[in-house]
Amino acid sequence: MDTVTSLDKFRVPIGNQEIELQQFVFEAGGMPLLRTRIRERSRFTIFDIDPATAARWGKVLCAWAATQPGGADADKEGE
């Protein structure tokens, strides 16, 4: 059976979308993937990304947030 581990789940303050980040490991093997689930009311968008893509995406997200007002405190918001 494939293994899914929830890493984080939160709501976007503007738009109220629910975002869940999960680690997805196929029973058959292969690299673990980062599954991103975005829920808008009854609609779901789900996509899986590899570690290299996750690292690049995360780097750009962090760099952008750091340049925005309040961006330095954004990582403490979910704690």
C-alpha cells in the first residue's frame, strides 16, 4: 500500500483555500514525492513534485516572501 504522511495543513487568509502538504511514497518504490493538495470549496487540485522541483520552488517562495512586508515573520505564523 502507498504511504501518505501529512507534513502541514493550513488555510490561506485571502481566498480561504485549504492547503495540505504530504509526503507520498509508492509501495512499488521510487523516490518520495511532495503532494500538494489545494481545496477550494468542493474543488481539489492535487499535484506531486520531485525533491529537486520542491527545493527550487521552496527557494523562490522563501526569497519572494523575504522581500514582502511582514515576510520575515511568515514562517512563525503557523506555529
